[in-house]
Amino acid sequence: MMTHALKADGVLADLKRAGLKLTPQRMAIVRELADDCTHPTAQELFERLRPAFPTMSFATVYNTLDALAKLGLLGSLRLGTAVRFDPNTAPHHHAVCDACGAVVDLPAGPPLRPSVKKSIEETSGFEIHTEERTYRGRCRSCI
């Protein structure tokens, strides 16, 4: 398993290769998010980093997260009106607690059978590139 520092360093190297400057703020955002399994929002990350970077704007946090997502270095998950960010870029699903809002990664099962995928594509008019599922319920703490 990759350590937090190694994962963050890999993402930072990918950002640099993509032509983005490694500012102290971007580096802090990547390091804060590298192994965060809570699927934080941009606002949550902004609030966590504000004490260390009091002059950093919310736009800096959001734009960095958006750039990471566009480069495929970060996943994003829209839950209601909130966009949550996910450092886990491997195929996986999510469980969401309807009571407290916790989001948990779940291992992805086998992909759709080709016949099911084709049927969905024909019915919906969408070409399916990836599959993700969201399971809703109550987490162990809220039961």
C-alpha cells in the first residue's frame, strides 16, 4: 500500500508534468487530501487549511480540486448540491449515510455484462465509459 507522502508526491509530480505550478497552497491541498477517505467538499478543505494559509481564497482550493479532477488525479462525487472530492481514483462504489452524510468507499464488483451495458446504452442513448454505484442507507454510527 502506498504511503500518504508517496501518494501526495506522485500527485504533485503529475500536476507539475501537466504544467501547473507547485505553489505552497496547491501542495498543501494535495497533501491534505491525499489519503482523506471522508470525501470532503472544497469548503471543508478550505476551512481545514485556512489556519495555515489565512490569505488563501476559496477559489484557489476549488480551482485546484477542479484541475486535479480534470487531470484524473482525483474523483468527484455529486451528492445533492454538494460536490465531494475523492482521492481514490481506482474503480469503486460509494455508500452514503442518509442521517449524517458520511461517505464510504466500497470495492467495485464485476463490471456490467456486455449485454446489459448494450441494453442500457440503446435504451438511454448514452455510451457508457465508467460505472459507479451509490448505495444509500444509515452508517453503523447512525443505526
